[in-house]
Amino acid sequence: MSAFANRIKNQLVYLAWMQALIATVGSLFFSEVMSFVPCELCWYQRILMYPLVLVLTIGILLRDQYIRYYALPLSLLGLGIAAYHNLLYYGVIPTGWHVCTGGVPCETRWIQWFGFVGIPFLSLTAFAIVTLSLLWYSLPKTEYEDNLPETSQSISYHWIKRTVSVAMLTVYAALFLIALTNGKPDTINKSIPSTAYIAPASAESLTSVGEQLITEGRQLYSQSCANCHGSEGQGVSGLGVDLSDSPFIAANTDSVLLEFIKTGRQVSDPENSTGMTMPGKGSNIALADDEILAIITYIRSISVNELDLSEN
């Protein structure tokens, strides 16, 4: 093997350490500065990524030749969880197979860089870089060691790391294509322009709304809103406000609420009472306008307040 390739391999542990550090700092920035609430799978990945910074630091300082043996289990397990999270995030795994049963949904789309890159994909990339770096890392050898013939054990490990690397890159490429094709929102239903005025729903009109619309709204609500606002709109402390007794909902028309839900509410908004970011469309960017209106109809059906038209 060329001297240049050997030098690259000798430095890969620093790449793994730097990636783990960037991922850790970025994770803390998202949660502590941007107020993005981690989901269950995010916490599992944090538990596996954060210790890597310390483990790799100690291994580098001690020049430990066995560093990969106690760092790789963390990165490989994190990689597996990240892959599963991406399949959930991009809608490949059915809703019934989801493991996030409380708190923030695992599909919450806090960021959408380049139209498809979300936090789960960033985590997947970080674990992949750490894992590949550790697989191919090797300590500098002396001239004597470099001239020694390869043993059966070293040849076996060589093929193992090649096989694992090829499998990892194949999975990563597949998930990248899934993210690229499923990450962008579906074409929005144009039958209801977002700027159009939508007639407010009065108490009388609500009684005549078909059960089908309310049922559709209830189902969409449970998928996109219930984790933060409660299964019955009662609110969740520290996450989402009570929607069943909301003056804000009662004081605004459907068209105003439609735009509000599409935009979301940042922590910096003076009217934000939870201290948490409300993502646009409840993080479900595929929601069409008519589906959001169905959710609004359902919320009005469970609200104890009637629509106040005095200022609208």
C-alpha cells in the first residue's frame, strides 16, 4: 500500500472524533438554542453519539490500537437506529410500526435543508462517517512492521471491513434516494388557494358538517397534532396549548388559522406560551390545504368556544 494511503488511514481517527464532536454540538444547538424538542429515537442516537467524543479523545491521547473495538459498537448501533429513524421520517415504514408513542413525533420536520435533508439524515451521515473512519483507521507502523507479511487474521479483517463498508454505502445510497424522492412535500391541492377567504364556521354550520369531514380531520389531527396538543385537544404541558378551550381559535376564521398552521410559531413569537417551536403544518409538510381545513373543522367540533365574529 502506498505511503500516502497509509498516512490517510493514520488520520482517520481524527476525522471520526471531529464528526462526533460536530454532531454533538449541532444536536445541542438544535435543542438548547433553537428549542427543537428531541423525539425518542433522537434521544437514543444522542446517548450513542455523545460518549464517542470522550471515548475517541481518550483513545487518541493513549494512542490505543484497540480504539475501534470499543467505539465501533456505539457507532454501529447508532447507525442502525438512524437508518430506522430515516425510514420512519420519510414515510417508508407504516404508521402502525412506529415506536414513538409519546412526546414529539419522530417524523417532526424541524429543518428541511435543500428540500429533503432533515435531522435524522444528518444523524445517519454522522454515524456513517464515524463508522467508516474507525473501520479503516490504522496506527502508524514502523518500517519493520510495514515489511511483515500479512497474516490470515489481518487478511480476514481486511475483507470484513470491505464487506461492511460496501453494505453501509449501499444502505446510505438507498436512504439518500428515499430522502431525495420522499423528502419534498407532495403537490399541494390547488382546489383551495391559500390566499382565498374561507367562510368562518359558525356553531350552526358545524352541526351540518358531514361526519366524514370530521372523521378525516380527527384522523389527520391524531397523526400531526395529537402528540403535542393531546389526543382530545386538551394540550400537553411544555409542548402544546389546549385547543379545546382556545380563545385564539375562537377569535379567528378558518382562513387565518390555515395560514397560521402552515407557518407555525417560533419561540421568539410574543404569543408563544410554551417556549417551544410549533413547526409549520405540525411537521407534516405533505398536508394539503384541504386536509388542514379538515383538521380545523375537527378542532372546532371539540372546542367549547364558538367562533367570535365580532372582530372578523
